[in-house]
Amino acid sequence: MDETWRIKVQLNPNSVTQDLEECYLKAKKAGAIGGKVLGAGGGGFLLFWVPVAERDGFIRSLDFGVYVPFSIVFDGSTCIFDGTNN
């Protein structure tokens, strides 16, 4: 993730704002291995990969954003919500 971030910025410096770059560098100093901008327009977010042992300190050290826990599954595509009350 960190390598692709650096390549993206190198190829197109305008692809990342100064604010995003500052957030990214702060996250790296706090223990993130790498990160990625996801989403588009005004509704995007930064996703960071942080080792489990570093996670609590990482979350405490950042004064921006919201921590949203999630997990990765390898089962393939499944329906987790179909809109019905069943």
C-alpha cells in the first residue's frame, strides 16, 4: 500500500491534496504500514493497514477521522442484507 501511494503521488502530484498527504504521513508515524484513498468526490476516506499490535496506539494518536472496525473474509460474495425483515 505504501509503495502504491508513493507511485501515485510521483506520477501525479495533484492526485493527493496537502491535507491528505499530512494525514497519511501522520498515520505512518503512528504505525500504519500503508494507506489508500477510497471513494470519490467529497465522500471519500483514507484506509490504513495497521499491525494488530500497533492498533490501539494508532487510534489514540490520530486526532482526525473516525475509527470504523471491519474484517476481511475470504468466502467470496454473499448477501448480508436483502432489505426484508425476514
